Amino acid sequence: MKKKYVLLLCVCLVVVAAVICICIVYNAEQRPKGQTASSTQASSAPNAEEPSQLPTDNTKNEEQTEIDGSVPQNEERIEIDGFVPQEAWTPVTDRGLEISAAGSYSGKYMEDGTDDPIENVSALLVRNIGTETVEYAEVIGRNSSGETLRFVLTGLPVNASVLVLEADRCGYSEISAPQVTEYAAALDVTEDYAADFEIYPGDGVINIRNVSGEELTDDIFVYYKNYRDGVFLGGITYRARFDGLRDQAIGQSIQSHATGDETVVVYMTYEK
């Protein structure tokens, strides 16, 4: 009798063991490949997120890119962030400048260097269609409220466009009758400086290297503007001054308006 009970107990144990094995195999097949039991539990937690790509190191790339000295050319489009063009505008040409569009601008006020936030300030899009870089020009117009508008632009290379804001931050109403009242070409400047300098704009700084092969003892000036959406932003042109440099020496100027992505040098002045 005892033998029968022992035999029955053994059979039961074998059946239980077989069931357990089958359950383990079934669970393993249902689990996604490469996922452990612990990661399955973690992924079910609410709001759990996992980065798609982990950084390979914690170093910051601080290299600056040398600019090639070329000035961006006009891109024949009016899609400027913050600028709303006036409808039914007919371009006006005067003294080698084409006033391509008028309208309102909301964003930063660039013209005095403050970068104050502004809304709906009168603005012109001006293109240099002449044969020489413009050092200084003024455009006068009127709005539908009868106010006189004044726009000042500097440092505009040939075939480049600039978004100029009204000099007194006058609010926008329909602009008409623009005309160039003052104009001066940039004569004593160097636009092709690549044989003498390497220039590396960065965020808040401009670095230059003297590669002219000789020592430059006088002050060196770099004139630059910021460029985005196919145009220069603001009639203002910023200037960075450097002391004289020995051959292969590097000079640095802290410039709050310089950026590694948008800064373009329009010309330089220096003596050799």
C-alpha cells in the first residue's frame, strides 16, 4: 500500500515540475528580445522615459569656424522672422539702392545696439543694386499718419539686402514716398582681406590672426553685421578694434553682438 502512495506522489511531482517548465518557457518567448525581467518592470512605470541616444562624452566643442570673407548674396525672397510686408508695394530705386519692401517688424530693436523688445515698428527692406559697397545712407519716407520716417543703413555690400528699422522706433502705418536723402560709398576699406587675416567669430567674441607675413603696428578694425533669413539684420554695423599684431599673432575682441552662426564681416580697415 505504501508503495502505491509513493508511486502516486512521484507522478504528481513529475507533473508539477513539467507544468512549471512549460510556464517558464512560455514567459521567455513572450518577452521582447534583449529585455530582462527587471527592465520590463521599469518600462511599465508611468512617465518613464529613456534617451534615444546617450552622449559619448561630456566635452564641449569650443572650436570656432573661420569665415571665408565672402558676403552672402541677396536670395530674392521676403520671409524674414518678425517682418510683415506691406501689401501692394512697388519697389523704389534711388541712387543705387532698391527699397524692395516696407512693413512692420516685431522682435529686437537692433539699430542702437540695445536689442530692446519691440512690436510693429516701421521697417524697410533695402537692397544694394549699385556697383560699390555703401558706407552710409539715409532713407526718408512718410506714413499714413503723416509722420516723417527716417531709416539709416551702413555697411551694405553690393547685391546684399538689409532690414532697416525706423531710427526713432516709430510704429507702423502704411509707408509711402521713400527716397534716399544721404549716400556715401565705402572707399577706404578692405573687403578682400583673406590674404592678411583669418577671422573666427564666436558667441560674444571675434578672434583674428595676422597671416600677412609682416608685423602690423597700427590699430585694426573689423566691421561686421548679423545675417539671418537671407538679409542683414539692422542698418547698424558693429565695429571691433584690435591693437597691432605681429605676424601669426592672434587678437581677440569681446563683442556682445557677435555670434558663431550669424556674424558676417563686411569689411576691414588697417594699414600695412
